[in-house]
Amino acid sequence: MFLGTRKIRSAGRTSGSIEITLPTELHILEGTECRLTVRDGPRPEIVFQLELSAAQALFRELWGKLRLGLAQVDEIGDFCPGNFAIALFPSHHWQERPPLAYADALSVLHRRSGRRDSDPEAATRLLAFQAVVGGYRLGLEGVLALAFGDALSYLITGTAAGLCTDFERGMAHRIFWGEGQAAQAVRSPFRDEVWVQARPGLRRVYDQFRTWQENPDTYAAARENWYRALTVEMGMQVSTMDEYMPVAAADSS
């Protein structure tokens, strides 16, 4: 990823150090320790290797909370980095493995430390994609695993991850909170009591998703009726969720 050209400049005549100003895209790295390496040769390179152990620990911590919350459904096992496409920045397109972004983990850590410039939706994205893998391990497949991740994250954080699963998320809200209840956030996804309290509701939500998977015609009809009703209510055409699904998820549905 090419981010631009920068000049090396003096940090001050008396310091003896030099500085490189990094592009704004890397602002999230403020405060992150780096290992500096010079690769000498015909085309010398300066390499910054980020110290991201805190972000990796946060991935595992959040998975532990998810595991706690889904305990009434079944055991989802330990966090496995190989189940995810882990990269520095959030990915907008993926196929087999849901993305996890170090930038999102760093943003959550910054928010914990009181920084107000952190992304408020970072924890939502992390939880949604971890819950997709949790859904896989519980036997959900394709579109329904994706929708389960989006719904679970929404129920816990009160924010949608933008995965275009409006029908499933709305039904999950109704099953979790009850008919006619307003949207509610269950506070921080890093608190054990939040997940313990959510267990019965998450079990009900999972059971519904499993029923849909075992009865695909019923699921398709319910979703079609929901979108048709929404179209009538809004007086406009509403695209179906399938247009926005990852390739592998759509193929496996």
C-alpha cells in the first residue's frame, strides 16, 4: 500500500535525532511502539515493525466474552487467528474468512484510555466478525452466519455493523428484547455481566437462525414478506440483502 512520499528532517539541532511525518491514514498508530530496522544494500530500506501485542490480546479478550455469552448454545472453543483475515485496516470486501483490523483494536484501546478521537464503531466491527466465526462453529452457514454476527453485535453494542442484514437483525431484536421494545445497548462488550445477562436471549436468537437454516423455504418467504412490507411502508424499492453478501457466503447459502 503506497501512502505517499515524505522527507526525513531534523528533529532539532541539539537533539541529533531525525523525524519522518507519517500520512494521516496512519494516525491510529499514534503511541504504538515500533521496531526500527535498516535493510542495507543497493536500494536501502527503513522498516517499521509495529508492536501489536496489545491489539492481539484484545482480539482474544473479546472472543472470550463472546464465548461466555454463547455458552448456553454450545462451546465455541478458543480464539484462532487462522479463522480471520487479520490486517492493519478494516476490509470492505472478503470471501471465506471475516476480517479483523488492528486499527479497530487500537481504536478500542484508545477509547479505553479516554481518547475522544477514537472510532466508536470499532468494537462493533470486531464483535460482528468474531460472532460470524462463532456462528460457523455453532453450525450456521453462509448468509445466516453473517447475519448472526451482525445481529449479535447489534444486540450487545446497540450499533449495526453495516452488513446489510436488516431483516435478520430486526427479527433478532424482537426475539431478544421482546415485541415493541425500543433499541437498547447492553453497555460494554468487555464486561462479563453483560454477556451473562444476554445468554438466554442469545440462545433464543440462535435457535431462530438454526430454524431458518433447517427450513430455507420458510426463511426465504419470511424475508421476502418483510422486504415487501418495508417497500410498501417506505413507498420505494428496497434491494434484497443478497446484493451485498460476500461471494463465498452467497454461494454457500
